[in-house]
Amino acid sequence: MARQNKMLAQALSTAKALSKKEVVKSGDLARGVRERLVHAGYLEEVMRGWYLLTTPTGKGTTSLWFSSFWTFIEQYLKDRFGSDYCLSPESSVEFHCGQTTSPRQLQALTKQPSNTVVQLLHDTSLVLTTDKNFPEEVEKLEGINVMPLAHAICRLSPGYFAQSSLSVEIAFKLISSASDLSRILLESGSVASANRIAGVFKKMGEAEKSEQIVKDMAAAGYTVVPTDPFAGEKLYLRDSPRLTSPYVGRITAMWKKMREDIVSAFPNPEEKIDKRNTLKIIEQLYKQDAYHSLSIEGYQVTEEMIAKIAAGTWNPDVEKQDSEQRNAMAAKGYLQAFGAVCNSVKNSLNGKDAAVVLEEDLQNWYRELFAPSIQAQLLKPAQLAGYRNSPVYIKGSLHVPLP
């Protein structure tokens, strides 16, 4: 058993060294290493020849796949096509615009023949299309080849404007000058695209840029008539200044979109608040709150886990117990944090300024949340200071946290 544990630990160390954010190509692993890890449940197949490095209990969970999605896309496309690929106009715009939801279907263009659909994990896929008009210029974002934003905008399909209106808004707010688009439109002679682009600028309250597109095209003999491609979709960034970060635009739009719904969900403030009843209602919500909060943990291979295997203290049964201990400590932490929040609410109800309470107590909530895990030596003491230094992935969600 000790020898088997040592061999498994060595196999994991090898795979960990060869992987990039839990993604590993089977061809990089010796057959014995690969078979040992597959049999032990530490490799999950994404597609033929590609795996995710995981744990027996983490295998099959969505959080690992969606947190590794773009790393896999980067490695797979580079391995298969080198630099002769780029994301489609629509996928390029989404990437430029900070869309953090992993797409169900990602589209990529290639120079060499492809025209196929690659089925991936959890009902996702990669559509590969040979493009005779492959863009002359591409750029890298987070290691992935994409079209420059202006080129991608000029090649967007008509239906995309209504389907992804927020991404279109953000994309246009990231463009510094209308001439960046005019130049490309004049080279391609695409009047239909110019009509839509001029229409977007006009719809977003940037009449000067819309007029510039029309005049630039007219100078070359093209007649451009601005058309609204949004098909009635509501816009949220019309009055916003030019964006320097797509995430600023996305958060601003989310606030404008959801604010009224959130406000309407709150009851009108009462002149006299029953403090005891208010706290009682909050305390009754603990189980529901804890249930949702505890559902956000994922699984990843760590150096500590490899060391446990080498020492013979890690196997599926032990791992299950460790997982249960982590869950128990997390539950205890949520209970302590919930109590700390209730105390803060009580202080606020007693007349203390809520903003001051938040500023003074927020760090205490965090300490209470993770103190049990520190005491159980599941986390390092230094992690009690500040806030989380890594993103949290929600199981079953396509969303990936902002970088």
C-alpha cells in the first residue's frame, strides 16, 4: 500500500507539473501515469486526448470545468492550430467586453480546414469554422487569439446586436474614435455593417460619431443610412462616458437594469421598528442562508494533497472525511459569522449609523467566517486577515468571477 501511495503521489506530481490550471494533455503523460490517475479518479476526460486534473469527489462537478474553460480553449486551439485561429467576431466581442459567463457554444475561425463541432463537458461545445476571409490582424487576450475589437464590431452578424445588446453597448463605449471603425468599413466596403454601426452610435446618443461614419463612407461613394439594430432592446449605457474597463460598464448596466426590481422587493421603511421581531425573522433565515452559502465550494488538486498521498494519508475514504470536516468547519464559521452580523444589525437598530457599523464590523464577520477552519488547521492563519484572495465558483453556474 505504501508503494502504491508513493507511485500515485509521483503520478500526481508529474501531472501537476505538466498541467496548466488543471488542464493536461494526455500525450504529455506517460501511459502508466495517465492510467494510474484515471483509475484513481484524479483525471476527468474533457474530450479525447485532454483531461482535467481533479479529485475523486470533485470529478464531474461543474465548478472545475467552468473555472478551467478558457485555459482549455487556449491550450487546445494552440495545440491544434498554432497561431492560425481566432475567435469569431461575436466571441471576440464577448471576450473584449468582459463577459464572464462561459458560453454554451464558443465559435472559432481557422485558416486550415476544420468545419466541425467539438463536444465538451457539461453541455458545452466548440464550433470550428474554416474562414476564407481570415482576419489579417489578430491579437491575444489572456493567451487566446481574438479579433481586434474594431474589426470584430465591423463583422458582427445582424442578430447579435439584439441578442447581446449589453455587450454591443460596452464594445462601442470602449472604442476611442469612430475613425477606427470607418477605416475598416471603407476597406471592406460593407454598407450593411456601416448602417448598423452608424445606427448604434445614433441610438446611444453619439450623433457626431454616427455622422462621421456616414460622411466617411459617402466620401468613398457609399450611401449609409443609420438603422437601429437593437430591435427594441433597452440600452443602459447611453449617457455613460467612454469606458476604460469593460467591467465598469457591465456593473453599471447591471445596477441600472436591476435597481428598480431590487427597490420594489424591499418594504417601505417603518417609522417604528419592532427590534425583537426583526431579529427573530433574521435568525429564522439562518438555515436557508447557510444552505445557499455552503453550496459554493469546488475541488482542486493542491500541493498539500499530493503530500498527503505520499504519506499514505489520502484515499477516497479519508478524502470524504476530510471533505466532511471542511463542510463542518464551514458550517460552524457561517453560524459564527451569522451571529456577528445579527449583533451588527442589533447595533444599527439601536440607533448606530449603519454605514459606521459596516465599516467597523466587516472584518469581524470575515474572521468569524473562517476562524473554525483556521483552528482545525484547514486554512492558514494568515488567511484570517483581509478578504478572500481567490475567486469563488458556484456549482452549476456558467458564471466565472471577475479577474
